[in-house]
Amino acid sequence: MNTLLVPLADAEPGNQALTISLFTAVVAVTLYITWWASRQNKTTADYYAGGRSFSGAQNGLAVAGDYMSAASFLGISGQIALYGYDGFLYSIGFLVAWLVALLLVAELLRNSGRFTMADQLAFRMKQRPVRTAAASSTIVVSIFYLLAQMVGAGSLVGLLLGVKSEGLKAGVIVLVGALMIIYVTIGGMRGTTWVQIVKAVLLMTGTLLITFLVLLKFDFNPSKLLGAAAQHSGKGEAFLQPGLLYGKDLTGQIDFLSLGLALVLGTAGLPHILIRFYTVPDSRSARKSVQWAIGLIGAFYLMTLALGFGAAALLDTGKSSAVAASKGNTASVLLAEVVGGGADSIGGAILLALIAAVAFATILAVVAGLTLTSASSFAHDLYVNVIAKGKVTEKNEIRVARFAAIGIGAVAIGLAIPAQKLNIAFLVALAFAVAASANLPALLFNLFWRRFNTSGAVWSIYGGLISAVVLVIFSPVVSGRPTSMITGADFQWFPLSNPGIISIPLGFLLGIIGTYVGKDKTAANRYNELSVRSLTGAGAEGPGKH
């Protein structure tokens, strides 16, 4: 088996050239799509919402493409390959989270907003404090999510080029950040959406192909696959039972519960997913988007199980293996090479190149969506409505959004470099915890609680955001362990790796306390209007309207 696990740098030069050529071709195609789409951007509705011109099927593909990030394709399979059952929780958590988002938030938000998550809150609240809080939360959540994509890009391109040093991988992260900024500043939502549509098709095709080849090796018998994974992992039956990643002590079990809570509730607070529903012209198209997205996402997360357990059965996942060295982030790509025929075969080189290119396109598409979301929130919520108080032209607003994209991209690059030692699915789980703590309570209270007011929204958003971020900073994620972001330092006092079990209830609690402390009657007076609008779409903007 180990003969198949030759690093790409040691493979035949012809195969490596083929791999890099195919990889570069996919990147070139996505850049061309971005340039083509940019020629149609004329208004803020074009830049932020793609002119609200996408059909339900197109937006459903784009939503799925946005949701099926590098954390899903690379991170989850890696966690399963290394930790079995404990890694499997990520697949279930991400899938259930999507259903929660659709049932509670997605269509209601689309009907009552325009370009950003803050539009829905500001509809019946005081504009400046709520928009400032929502924009701050959007930017922080997006940066957390961006870290995962950047780390995935470093691992992926490092594998392709045979790069092992963290310094050279840091250079790859800078390159990805530059491409990301190009996508957003040039293409806007229209370009980003088309890239996500193409990426979703490629990702589903590639994942289906690997899943078929893995199952073929085990006679399409899932029990045989699981048995081989448990045996080859060296952990036996323990591989198929909880406890390998989080342990079976009380702290580990609470951390496991905290992760599950963050995963299930986090998607409904992710701004880059929620604003996707602003790109369709009406509620009917939004519902069709949901139907397409559910089918694609459900099938995809079922296939990640085959990828993860297939990697455990067919790859070396020991402590000194390439999979372990990447924290599992390269498991899917190395698995593609093995089922394609091995490191020295043409089939292995072609499949490796295609899957690596698909993964990279996945990273670029999701990174572009995240950056666009945070840049849009900065420009539309902070600059236009808070700083300029609405006195700004559409041209200037788009210019500010582009400069914001550059700044946010630079911050994400700087933070991603020390985060290279972390699994990307784990990093995304942190973003989910922050989103569920800061955004979800305010969104749900605003939709379903008449008394909820500006004070409650501000307390909820800032309280959930600050508590989640502070707990992460003083957790083992940042310091205190060999795998922490800052090695050689130990200032951790919070024992859990995910803050969700503390910060999410705190976000809801502070929203309730803030509401009773505040005395904003305007919010209650506009509740009926918001309810009608959120349920029916009455008053929602049509195509191309600002």
C-alpha cells in the first residue's frame, strides 16, 4: 500500500507536468468566467445580488457550491480518515444545519431584505447601531471562514508542487488571497455565482467518481469498507466508536456536544449563505433554489462518508503519513490518486489533477463569496448607511466595496499563515460557532418576537460575537498545545476547542436582557409589516432595483 503513497514531488516529471497543466487550466477557466461576468455589472444590485436575475435552479447550484466548501470536501474526509466516528459528526452536523437554516431563516430573510443580513434587522430597528453591529459580525464570521479556505489552499497546492515547508505554503496562501481579491473586485456577485455554479457541477462529478471507484474496490459493500477502514487504521473497533478525537472524559464529551451545537445552528447565521437568496427575483425562485440545494448537499455529504472511510482503508494514516502531516486536509486528493491507479500511473496523475483542480476551484469560489459578503456589508451597511448616511452614489459604493475586499483579504491572509497546522473542517466549525452566537439570535428574535428591539439586537450581536471570539482566543486552539496556532505559548484557560455551548446560549440570553432594558417602541410598531413582508415577499425588490 505504501508504494502508492509517493509524494507528487517524487512522481514522474511527465505526470507532474500533466497534473499542474490540468490544474492551471481549471483556474484559467474560472478567471475567464469572472472577467466575462464583470462586463455586465452596472449597478449595486448587479454587484451585490447579480441583478437578481438567476433562476431557482441556477441559484440552487450556487447555494450548494457555496455551502460545499473546502471544509466539506477536504476537511471532513480527513477528519473521518484520522478519527472515524468522531469525524463522521461533521458530515451529519453540516447536513442537519442546512435544514435548520432553510426552515427557520432563508426564505424569510430573502423576502424582507435587499443586499445584506443587516437589511432585515434594520427594517424595524434604528439603522446606525444595528447596521454597525451586523456588519462587524459579518466581517468577523467571514474572516474565520476564510481561514479554513486559505489553509486548505496551502495544503492542496503544497501537495501538487511537493512543497513541505510552511514558508512556501504561506506563499501559496498569499497567491490564493490575490486571486480571491481579483474574483471579487472584478466579478462581483454575478461572477462569483457563475464560478460557484461551475464549481458545484465539477465537485459533484468528481466526488461521485471517487465514491464509485472506492466502492468498486469493496464490491459496493459498505460493511466491507467500514471493516477495512477500522482494520487498516490500526485502531480496530474503536475507529467506529466515539472517543478517538474528543476522548471519553467529561471535558471531551462537553466539547463534542459544543461542536454539534455549533454545527447544527451555525449555518442559519452564516451571512455568505443567507445573502445568496437575494440573487433570485421572487419567493418561488427562492423555494426552487432550496429544493435543488437540498438534493445536491444531501447527496454530497453521504458521499463524504465513502471518501473518509475509503481514505482510512486505502491510505497510510499513521502519525508519520502525509495525511496526518496535513491534519487530514489532503486525504481526498491522495485517495483520488490511489483509486486512479497509483502515483506512478497516468490514471492516478489525471485523477489527482482533476480532483485537486476541483478542490482549488471550490476554495476560490467559496473564498470569493465570503469576501464579497464581508465587503458588501462594510460598504452597504457601514459606509453608506452609517458613515455617509445614505448620501453616496452607486459608483462610489461599489468602489468602497472593492477596497474593502482588498483589506479583508489582506487580514485573512495574515491570519491564515499561522493556522496551517489546523484541520479546515475544525476551523469552519469555529466560524459556525461565532455565526450561531452573534447572528442567529438576532435574526430569529427579529422575525418571531414582537417586543424585540434595537437594544436587544445590539446586545445579542456584540455579546455573542465577543464571547465566542474571546473563548476561542483563550482556548487550546490558539495556545497550550503542540498543534495550537501559537506554539511555545500557553495562555489558555478555557478547556474546550469549540465555544458554542457557552457563547450560543449567551447570545440568546443577552438578546432577551437587552430587549427588556431598552425602550424602543418603533421596532414593535413595524413588526406586523415585517411579518407580512417576510411571509409573502410583498415589497421585496424586483430584478435590478436598488
